[in-house]
Amino acid sequence: MISELGMLKPKLMVWIFIVYATLVMVGAFYPQPPTPLLPFEFNISLLVHFCQYFVFAVLYYIMRRKFGIDRKFIYIELFFIGAFISVFTEEIQRFIPGRNQCWWDVVTNLLGFYSFIALSIIISPIGNRHYLNRKKVVYER
């Protein structure tokens, strides 16, 4: 699926990212009832937070790569964007009825962003090694 997203045109990828980011922000600011606890007392909203922000980072990365931005620069952007969005959304929730500020949400948001960065850094050399070791075809006349 990620490779299919990479094949999309840059403008379409920007729109996909904008729509997804808007949905994440609306979900973060919309009043909602408390989420149920699973039998082992794991709050399912933490898993939802992690997945939302992991996908957010994936889409942002693909969108920026479409415009030829260097990976290292994107990682730095994601590091700071992740920190800003995580803290910002939780601070705003203090003022929304039916929502409460939870620092565990900030931590899981950050884990979503930063785990994508770490996974991308780990996987990138593997992909590059495969790319660099492929046989080059030389056409002769």
C-alpha cells in the first residue's frame, strides 16, 4: 500500500495528506465519551493515537519525498512537527468540554511519529543496498 501511495502524483498526495491531517485534527478536538478498557486495562485510545500519528508521519514523508526533499531534512521536520502537534492537540483539549488532557496521549503521539522515523532509518539502508547492488544494464550500439 505504501508503495502504491508513492506512485501518486504530488498534488494528489498533498490532498490526501491534507484530508487525513484534517480528520486527525477534527478527531482530536471533537468531544467524545471515554473509550472502553480492555480486560487487561489497556486503554484502546492509546493504540488509536499511535496508529493515527504513525500514518500521519508516513503520509507526510511520502508527500515531502514527492517534491524531492532530502530524507534527513524530512526526519528533522517530523521530529519537530511531531512534538508540536502532540503537545498542541493535548493542550487544546483542556478547553474542550468532554475532552481531557492526558500526557500519555502526548507520549503515544510522539511514539507514532518517532517510531516511523526510526523504522524508516532502519529500513532505508536495506532498500538502498538492494538498489545499489542491482545489476546495471549497459546498452551497446
